[in-house]
Amino acid sequence: MNYIHDTIAHLKQTSPAQCEFYQAVEEVLESLEPILENSADYQKNAIIQRLVEPERQIMFRVPWVDDDGNIHVNKGYRIEFNSSLGPYKGGLRFHPSVNASIIKFLGFEQIFKNALTGLPIGGGKGGANFDPKGRSDSEIMRFCQSFINELYRHIGPTTDVPAGDIGVGAREIGYMFGQYKRLTGRYDGAFTGKSLLWGGSLARKEATGYGAVYFANYMLQDNDDSLKGKRCLVSGAGNVAIYAMEKLYQLEAKPITCSDSSGTLYHESGIDVALVKKLKEGARESLAVYLETHSDAKYIACADYPSDGHAVWRFVADAAFPCATQNELTEADARTLISNGCILVCEGANMPSTKEAVDVLLAAKIAYGPGKAANAGGVATSQLEMAQNASMQMWTFEEVDTKLQQIMKNIFDTASNTAAEFDQPGNLVLGANIAAFRRVADAMIEQGVV
Ligand code: NDP
């Protein structure tokens, strides 16, 4: 275990104040213990030292002018972490909490997630500490254009292919692609998550949420169970949460909660997903507005959350789907879920459970699907979008959805079989990390010291 301590100590010295990044690295390194101990090759090739250092980190100024003529300056990031398996691939996040640590943890996770899909994509991530809330459409457009005025020179269909994430949906991708096209004169697949009118893939919008629910069902089917009839807690009310809830209904489960940055919604008879879509995909309103049409629902504002966790995880349910943001499920939340009889936690978001929460979930031996495996359906379908763009084709929704289901099944089988190979059956954290690491590390060795 010395190498974990040494690696984290080294990172703290060379990349100070990046606690989310250390958290992500530590989780992966702990899982790798059984494979690193017995492989002189990985040690001789300094794989860990190379893996935790991004190939390239781009940080830049994003100046823009608001509707009243005031000038604002934000920080833009693109971390091109690892290209051993293919072009850098990963989303862009626009949220005030974005900083180098957040983007680096997301980029690090992305290397392993992309490797698990079995597709030829490397790991990257980017974004800006820009808050799109309350901004007009023209302000969003001007921000996206300024962001791309720097980023365009670093991206392209065979080098680095950004997509959406928190705060970045089809509208933002449209503005960024437009500016990229203007600056480069190229019409190519440099972005995924594009509109269906001009190069997007059917089922990409649904893919992360649908994929996480397929993954959960595969976990349950492994124990001769299924999602049918299960009461489910979902957090978030964005892209991932909405389509996770939609797929839960299709598989005859019932989502009874969702949440946003101002509070948690609880509806015992089942969340009205069409209404949440309307509130969030349209005018981007607070979930509190939901009560205007559903007076039997409850809304708990953030200020009333328990001091050691989140309201959304305190309801009695069979399964939990964190689909909002990092570290939104604490140790206390994990204990509450288990004592309330929850048998499955499946992560639609990236690193939504704290390290202590993961330890509790694993010790309880409930079905736990870590984000890098369970939410990989989004990036996998992005790669399907790249394949369609490169071959100038457009596949049907059913074709893409069938491929998505197969990819999620392969990821589940790979993580599950690898966990069993290392005598930890059911530990999908260990299985996913080792399986992904082997693919990336072996490719790095074959490509030499670069
Ligand atoms: P969206 O921006 O569409 O939605 C995010 C949701 O989470 C919103 O409801 C937002 O609230 C809420 N939220 C965001 N930050 C916080 C916070 N700090 N506290 C409480 N609530 C918060 O993002 P996505 O649905 O795309 O992403 C959700 C998660 O899934 C992220 O972790 C992302 O990295 C991950 N992910 C996304 C993929 C994708 O394809 N989109 C792929 C793989 C992972 P509000 O409505 O108030 O803004």
C-alpha cells in the first residue's frame, strides 16, 4: 500500500489543493493493489506515475460581455488526460464550482470509463467556472463563442472530441460547434451530443440515464431479480436523471424522488417525468414549481437537509440512483439507505458517493454500480455518434439503443468477471478499475515511453 501513500503525497506536492482529484486517484489505486503487487512490468514502466499526470492541461481566460455591456472573465479548462486508447473524449461542464481539481478528477475517471466501453477512445474533460443560471440565450451564445475562440485549436474528430456535461446540453454544443466551424472552416465530428438536425445521434440524449438503468437491471438479474416493481430514489433533475426515470418506468419500476440544486421532490405515487422534463428542459425552473400541479407531492428545500447528508436518500426505497453531482451521497446517507432496506445503488453521476459511503455500501454487500461503469452509456453512445459521422450515416433509435444495451451488458460482465477473477465476487469497483486499468496500461506499454 506504500505506492498509494507515495503517489498521493507526490500529487499533493506537485498538484496542490486538488482534493477531488486525490479522492478519485486513491479509489482507483486501492482497487489495483492485487494486480500491481504481482506485476513487475507495470512498475518497471512507471505506469502509475505516468497515468496520474495528464498528457496536457489547457487553462485559459474566457472573457465575455453580458446583455448590459459588463465584461466578465471566467476560467476555461481542457484536460487531455490519456490518449493511449484513442482521441481524448469527455464532456465539458459549465458550473460555478468548476476548478482544476474537479476537471482533473473527471478526466481521470474518464480514462477508465472509456476503457471499459471497449471502444477506441482516450480520456479527457473540460469546462469553465461559468454559471449559466439566469443568463439569457445571447449571453450563453457569447460565452460559448469566447470559450471556443481558445479551445478550437486543441480539438478535432481524431484528436479531442468534447461533449456535454452539467450545464452543457444541445444548445451549448450548437453554439460551440458553430464557432468551431467558423474558425476552422471544417464541418466534422469534433463534438458529440449534437442536434439531430446536423449530425447528432438518436438515443445520445437518453443514453447515460438509460444505460445506468440497464446496468442496474443487469446487476439485479445476476441475483435472479429485476427492477420490476422496485421503488427508486433518483437525485438530480437534469439529462441523466430525467432519462433514468423514463427508463425506470419502462422497466416497470417507480421513481419516487428527484432533486435539483435548490431542493428534493418526493412524490409517493411516482414522479411525473413529463412535467420534470418540461420544467428543466424548457424554462429551467425550480422543482418547487412541480407542487403547483401535484399538491400531494412534497418539496424539501436544501436549507432543511439533514446536516450529515441529503434529504433524497432518507426515503424508504429498494434502489437508489445518484444522478446529480459528485459527493452527494455521504456515509450517513449510505447507512440510512441500507437500514431502510435498499438493495442497490447505481451511479448515473460521476463519483456521487464519498469514499466513506462506498466503503459502507461494499461492506453491506448490496449491489453497487460505480459511476465509471454504470454511467458509461453516455460516452459509449458518443462514440457511436462519432462512428456515424465518420461514415456519414444515421442509425435508427433502435439500432443505437440495442448497441447501448449490449455495451452496458459487456461492461457489467467485464467488471463482474474481473472481480471474481480476483476473489472479490460482486465488488464492481475493484472489477471495473482493474479491467479498465489493464486495457490502458497494456496499451501504454506497447506504445513506449511517450
Ligand atoms: P445537468 O446539468 O443536465 O443536470 C444536473 C442536475 O444536477 C440538475 O438537476 C442540477 O440542478 C443538479 N445539480 C448540479 N450540481 C448540483 C449541486 N452542486 N448540488 C445539487 N444539485 C446539483 O447534468 P447531467 O445530468 O448531464 O449530469 C449529471 C451527472 O452525470 C454529473 O455528475 C455528470 O458528470 C454525470 N454524467 C453525465 C453524462 C451525460 O451524458 N450528460 C455522462 C456521464 C456522467 P439544477 O437543475 O438546479 O441546475
